Amino acid sequence: MRVLLIGFGVVGQSFAELVDSEASALAQNYGLRPKIVGVVDSKGAVLSPNGIDLKKALTYKRESGSLERFGDGTYLRGRTGLDAIKEVDCEVVVEATPTDLKKGEPGLSHLKAAMKEGRHIVCTNKGPLAVAMPALIELASHNKIMFKFSGTVGGGTPVLDFAKKCLEGSQIRSISGILNGTTNYILSKMSSEGSRMKDALAEAQRLGYAEADPTYDVGGFDTACKLVIISNYVLGSSLSLGDVKVKGISDVATEDIERAKAKGQTVKLIGRMDKRPRVGPEEIPVTHPLNVSGTFNAFSFDTHPAGEITLVGKGAGGKETASSVIRDLIEIRRTFAR
Ligand SMILES: NC(=O)c1ccc[n+]([C@@H]2O[C@H](COP(=O)([O-])OP(=O)(O)OC[C@H]3O[C@@H](n4cnc5c(N)ncnc54)[C@H](OP(=O)(O)O)[C@@H]3O)[C@@H](O)[C@H]2O)c1
């Protein structure tokens, strides 16, 4: 399986590392032999039809922040993802560029171009899905390609396919969850140590859980984006980010958390899809299965007739998200290697 990798940051590098270190297990257990024939970052691309030496790619990128050391002929400065999609002969495009929730770019253009070229897609970037998920699913079906995006929700926790496949036969009446590890870390810290919001946020930034501009997480938009993806995928809705009522956690004070505690409750940022999609801080009982701490995510499905089913796992991380890319590749291989 020839793979073009667009985006060689935390997720892209972890994916390359897994492909390299797990090559024989993947081949033996799943018949999956991914050959990475192109790697694109923001400055250029390395293209090689016979497969790129992944150890070299990882070393060069980590040491110099660039793939230029591959040298003339193999490294193509200024070559973009769109160029590579047209030029490279491959079966699958893995899209792992940064998330942009306003226009979905550059991922949206990459996905559309790859679909038009008949490439299967594995995407970890939420941006294009937040902006245009229904249209992308239609375009994928029109072009008869597989469009997988397990890593966009839950990192390595297989929540999308868990709900879609393992809950088959049950009616899913509603979905609720803690979909963002950064805000959960902040609220957990405020609850367990009595920290103020600004101190807990500063700590999250110091540990690399929160960006310098934390609006995306703290404002609830990351949670909303994931709610859109899970709801469209699992419930068949046609939501975009604008359909979700969003309130972040910036107004939550230590006093609110203390008041909740006195009632046996805790405050969490919850994404909820029942009659309408919404995101906001809510009080839940401390005994509730969604009460997970630190950077964990939790997803709860109210099902008929099986009742409430909750899945808990790490919501992000390079290795974890790369493992979801591998899962998606295995499914693509299974579906098309007949
Ligand atoms: N990290 C996680 O735990 C995690 C978990 C789930 C989902 N995700 C999502 O997965 C995606 C990748 O995350 P990440 O953490 O790997 O991000 P990252 O570390 O910032 O890496 C992004 C990569 O994309 C490249 N890039 C930027 N603009 C590009 C363009 N126009 N064309 C081609 N490449 C471009 C960057 O190039 P340079 O190297 O040249 O800067 C970099 O290699 C994001 O959408 C993120 O939200 C991440």
C-alpha cells in the first residue's frame, strides 16, 4: 500500500515511526505493508516511488526541522501537498496538517484533491470536517474511495468505530462526553487542588497540553468540532460547527467548583447531542462514569435497549493518534484487498 503523508509534525512523525518499527508485525498480523512514497511539510516534499527511508526522514526532521538533507532530486523545496497528490502514484493520502476551524485549510483542499484523484484518505485533521463534513462524505462516496478519520476524535481511543460498529443493533438516543483533554486537565486541577483558572491554564501550557492561544480549547470549539464529527458519523446528522451552541470554561471559578463539590457534584466541559448539539460546563455527580480526571476523554452513549455505555481513553498524543491512522489503514486494506 503506497502512502502519501501530508504533515510531518507530532502525528506524522509518530505515524512514520510506527510504520518503521512495527513493519513486520503489521505485515504478519494484518497483511498491511505501508510504503511511504511521499512526505510533505510546510516547506517542501520528499518523493520517492520506491519508498522513503523513514529513519533518515525522522532524523533529518528532528535535527534540522526540515527534510532538505535528502538532497537535490529527492527533496523538492516548495513542492506542496496539492502538487504531491497529483504527482505521486499512491493508494492512500494521510492528512495530518494543522487544524483551521474557519476555512478548514490547507486540509480541505488536500482532501478534495485526493478524492478527485481516487485516493483513499486517512485524516487526523478536524478542520475540514468541522467546515464541510457532509459534503466531503458525499464526495468520497461519489469517487468511490474510503474516507477515514478515526484520529480526529479521541486520539487513539477508537470511539467513532466503537459507536458505529460495536453498538450496531442498538438505538443510540444521545451522546455526551468529555472530548477535550486540555479543559479537563484545567477543571480537574481546579477541583483537586483548588487552583485558579489562570494558574491551571498556565500549568497546562507549561506541560504542553494547551496552546499559547488557548481559545480553541478553553472556548469549547475543539469540543464542538468533535461533537459535530461524532454526531454526523454515528447518528447520521448533517451538522457543521455553526450549528453547535458553544460555551467554554473561561467563566468557571474555583467557587463554582467548590459549590458543586458540596452537593457531591463536579464541573466538567460536556459536549452533548440529544435534541440539539451543545457544548458547555455542566455539573455532574462525582460518581458519574464521565467523571474522568486529567487529560482523559470519556464518551457516553445512551442506548436502547443496552442503557448507558461509556468509553474512556487518552484523547490525544502523537503515538496514540498514529495508532488510529494504522487502524484506518488496516480497514482500507481489508476492504480493498479482495
Ligand atoms: N498531536 C495530537 O495529539 C493530535 C491528536 C489528534 C489529532 N491531531 C490533529 O492532527 C493534525 C496534526 O497534528 P500535529 O500535532 O502533528 O501538528 P503539528 O505538530 O503542528 O504538525 C503539522 C505538520 O503539518 C505541516 N504543515 C503545515 N502547513 C502545511 C501545508 N500547507 N502543507 C503541508 N504540510 C503543512 C507542518 O510543517 P512543518 O513541519 O514544516 O511546520 C507540520 O509538519 C492536526 O490537525 C491536529 O489537530 C493531533
